[in-house]
Amino acid sequence: MRDGSCGENPQKRQQNAHFRRQRFNANGLAERIAILLVVAVVAGISIGLLMPKVNPTVGEITGEYVATGSAAETLQSLTIDDHPSRAGYDRDSFGFRQTDDDGNGCDVREDVLARDLTDVRYVGAAGAGGSGSGAGCKVKSGTLADPYTGTTIRFTRGVKTSSAVQIDHVVALENAWQSGANQWDHTKRYRFGNDMYNLLAVDGPANQEKGSASAAYWLPTNGAYRCDYVARQIGVKAKYGLTVTTKEKRAMLSVLRACPAQAVPEK
């Protein structure tokens, strides 16, 4: 018995092949269109998210810099200075760790560690294991729930270990200098440099990464803490009459937009 296709008309076979090519081309065209549509949608979403941050004008139009709440209101009261200068800056002029405001015999680093760490043990403390705050003020060990990274750090005092936890000026000293502290007298600079309202115990590497950056250039990797971080910066700047740049203010407003109930910390 012969295969029925052997007797198929050559012209008909040619027509069938032509139709198959057309169907393949049509399917290929539909796939290409679908891919282009997906690419266009993804590109549109990306542009919509990035443009407000890249172009300040777009950010203003889209409401990127609109925020409510007491922290945002306090921010609006700060003076803008878009021409800061670090000329004459000297970190030592702020006297960090050169005072003992509470008279306990220790500098402000020890005071901040004692405040921000849990399970604190003190150097030379009486009792088993050296626990008890009444026996001294130099922190020997403790646990930090780091606000900047969201990690837990076991602090142990030592030449090679103490730097794991550092004390950060939330408004950096250099930023403060450029924001008005260059006009202060010695007493006010020392007060600012050792004000526990502006000091936090934090992850050492994160503090080094931040350096002297304002909110325009650095924010904690722990997104859950960003509103509190920006609010504290605003509180410090309001307390000391410091200025902000336009870029810094916009960065703060972008953060506060996500937390309309955010208040400036009281202490």
C-alpha cells in the first residue's frame, strides 16, 4: 500500500509549506511584540521610580518631597544654605570625649555604651563576672541591637575588639561645622560634640562608611530605622540652629514621606 502523501499534488505541497511559514512568521511576530510590550512596561516602571530621585523637578511634581508630621514640620523651619564650607574645620575643636558632664568619672563614650547596650558589664565591677553598674562606669561588655544595620553585635572591650561598636555623631561634626558650628564659641562646640542627644552606639563599619555624610549621601541600610534616623538629625539641627542644604532637605523629606506620624525625638 502506498503512502497517500506520495501522490500529493506538488502545487498543494508548496501551498501547505507556504501557509506553515506564514503561521510561523505570524507567531514569531506576536512573540516579538509581546516581548517589546513587557520591556516597555518594565522600563516605564523603572523610569517612574528613578526619575523623581534623579530629577528634582520630577520629584516635586510627583510629590516625592511632600511629607507630613511634626518631624517634617520641624524640617521646614530649618534655614537652607546651599553654599557650605569646610574651611577651617578641625574635629578636635568639638572636644569629643574631653568632658565629663555627669561627673561619673567617665567620658561620653562610656555613657553612650551604658545607655545603648544591654546586658552591660563594667570594668572592675564587684560580684561574679563583673556585673553591676554601681561598681564602675567603663563598659567591659554588652549587647548592641545596632540601629544602622539591624544586626546584633556582642561588644567586648579590648584593643582589637572595641572598634566593633563605635559612637556616631548623628549629625556629623564636619556637617555641623559647615551648617553653622564654624560660627560658635569653644563652649558651644564642646557641648555639641558631647551631647548624648546626637550620639548613638552603632556598628563600627557602618559608622566608617557614613563618615561625615549628610542624609543626602548616606542613610542606614536598615530601612526600618531611616525615619528615626532622619528625625533625630532634624531634631539636632533644630536644637542647635544648624542649616540644611536643598539636597539634604529633599532626601529627608523623601524618607519622612513614608512615616507621616514621625516625631522629632525628645531625648
